[in-house]
Amino acid sequence: MRDQVVIRRLPDLLPFAQKYFADKILDVFGGAVDPDDVDIDFRLYGDGAVLAAAEPESLQPRELGVLITVTAPDQATAHAVATFVAHASSHLPIPEYDGLVSTLAYPYSPPETDRGPLYRFTLNHVVTGVSPTELFRTVTQEL
């Protein structure tokens, strides 16, 4: 996006969008999907993408990329949520404008890309005195 009004409003728009989408999930799925089970994540590219708050001066991006990732208990739900999120995101109300304004461009058509199951591996241990091959065998035996 390049619209400076929209870019300036993002700190207010993103929390508004989160609440709007949670309410919409309840409505669209008739209460069958709990909004707390669906994660809608916004990643901003071009606005403090590396240092964020540690930047010595606040950035004034002229254009900004927004990646919206939807994670849900199953692919069908994630796709359905991503479909209305993609559409609704381009029509969120901006106080400086009359009506709904679409100032976004999508790099792909359709904007939803199914990514399949998501896995997270976390190892929160410090291991000493063990060779890497011993550790590997231990982890795979537990799986």
C-alpha cells in the first residue's frame, strides 16, 4: 500500500481489524468456530522490519507491505477465514475518508494461499556432554 493516510492509521486499524475479524468469525461460522482458536497475524514489511522500536528515528515509509497469516485448527477453516479477511482488509473504514476505501493491491490472485499443516518444534533445554548424534537418537526415539 502507498496511501499515507492508511499507513498512518495502521496502529489503530490493526487492533480494530482483529476485533472485527473475531466478531465476523462468530457470525460467519454461526458460533461453530471459536475466534480464540484462529490466529490472524499481521506482518508489516517496510516499517521497522529489522530494528522496529530500536530504530534511532521513526520511519516514515512511503509504501508498506502487509502479510496476513491465518492459522486455524484445520485447512478448510483457515481458508474460509483468509477469504473474508482478504476481502474485508481492503475495505476497513478510514475516518479521513467517506465510505469504504480500497487502497490495497494484492501480489497474487487469489490472495489466499493454502499452506497445509503447521508444526512448531521448540527445544528449551541446554544439553552438555552429549554428542550431536546421541542427542538426535534420543529425540527421535521419543517421537
